[in-house]
Amino acid sequence: MHAQLLCDHVTVYPLELPTPLPVGPVNAYLLCGMGQCLLVDCGPRYAPAWDALVSGLAQYGLTPADVTGIVLTHGHVDHVGNTRRFQAQGVPVYSHPRVSDWLEPGGAHDAYRAEFYRRLYHDMGVPEEAAARALEGLLLFHRWNDRSVVTHPVRAGEPLPPLPQFQVFEVPGHAQAAIALWNSDSGELLAGDQLLPHISPNPIIEPLPGADSGTAAERSRSLLDYRRSLRELAQLPIKTTYPGHGPVIVDSVPLIHRRLQELEVRRQNVLQCLCRHSPINAYELARLLFPRHTDQVSLILSETLGYLDWLQDEGLAYVAPDEEGVYQWMCA
Ligand SMILES: [Zn+2]
């Protein structure tokens, strides 16, 4: 057995993996010690990512066969696409139970999501052609994914079974089913995409589970979830954050407070823009707020709806459908 696995404390080893996606490289982490070597996230199903994973493991004297478990922080393809490779060897997969929905490319949940976004784009005023392009874009992600399943669901507040010094936190926001791992002895946080060094993650709007069809599904209020999750993390005496993208974060708590302040500033900008153009649908508002990113419909719409939800929550905005069923937002 390798030295890392025998060690009686757990060491975090970062691995940077390339992706074919605009986000750039993604981070995976090895948690080795106490007879375990868990891999937290595993990159997209993309040959250069797999090669980097194998050579990264070799750098620590390990091979894929030494990985004793996979932990997935959330279900996005840049984090989960290689899960099947390990699952096929009988390796357990730990994550939020609903991450399984993301591990079945082209499956029932993808159909549910596609129906949901089709309706959402209509209701939010996205013209048909732009909506069709955005929906097509969502399907493109399938090719970097592969079928697998969460075999060991974990829940907030529970210790991670193979390495109980890590506690599971649920951090909905960027994704609805998302977890972070917290080691209170070492002050280490594995944050997934909830806390990133250079940018704040997009609070992607998702259909909530439980409806008969995606058309009937309610939507998440992801920016409010993201803000709540950040505030929860701000309570922890974090020394080191291992993010899903970018370098390790050493000033975690000040960074979290900075992120929370940035949200307040942007909320103010959105309010001003809304009041100047009200009534306006979310798509048109998104184009005014993000004029350089108008081709990224799903991202700018999620961001804009997030702030509109927040303003509505505070009684500063309200919304009503017009005769075509397109929602018009107004400044209160
Ligand atoms: Zn993500």
C-alpha cells in the first residue's frame, strides 16, 4: 500500500485537468490518508482530461486503481464526466442524491430540463430563434459526460463515511444539488464551484424536482440560494479553500465577504436599470445588463432572474404576465 494511504492524517492533493469548455481547466482533488484515497471530482469525459488525471495520480505514486472512492461536488459535466471509469471498477460514488440526475446524459432528467427551459425561455421573453440556440447548447454538454450513478448519497451535516473528519455541507446556488466538504480540524474546505478565486459562479436557474413534467416544474431561485450558502460558509473558520476552478484560496473568509458585497453592488445596478426601463421582460433586461454576452442566453438570464428574485423578495420589484404570457418586471 502507498505511503499516502497509510498516513494517519488526510492530505489534499490538487490535480488540474483541461476541459474543452469555455470555463477552462477544472480542479480535482485527492484526499489520501487513513487507508483511503478519495477523488473529489474527476473532470469531463475528454481524452486530455483523462490523460492529465492519470499523470497527476502518477506524480503522487498512484494509479486510477488506487482510488477508493469518488466524491462529486455537483453534477456539472466538467466535474463528473469520468465517474463511470471508476464506477466500472466497483468504486463507490458519494454525492448529493440528486446529482444522479446529472449522470444520465440524454435520460429522463435531461428531457425534464429541456421542457422546463423551453417554457422558461418563452415566459422570460427570449425570441424563438435565440431560445432554440440556447437549448441546443445545453444538449452539447452530453458528449463530455457518461452514464454513472451516486451509489452513496450524503446529506448536510453528516460526516463523509470513508473520511469522517470531513463534514458534508449542502451549498445550493451555482447548482441546486451541490455539496462542500469541511474539515474543522484542519480548516480545509473543498468548495466545488461555490467559492472561486477570480469570479462568482453563475447561479444557474434549474427546474425544481417533483413536478410531473418539466413544463409544470417550478424554477429555483438560485441567486438567493447562493447568497444563503455563502453566508453559511462565512461562519466557518476556513484556513484553506480548494475551489473547483483556479488556484487554492488562502484568504477565504475575506473573499466570501467580498463576494457578498459584490452581490449588493450588482443588485443596486439591476434595480437602477429595471427602474429606468420598467416594465421590461427578463431577457431584454439581461441584454441591457450584459451587452457583451448576449449570445450566452442561459447564463445572462439566470443571473438577471436571480437579482429580480432578490428585488421582488425585498418588495422593490414586482412581476405580472402580459397577454402573451411573457412576464413583465416592474420597479415598485
Ligand atoms: Zn459547475
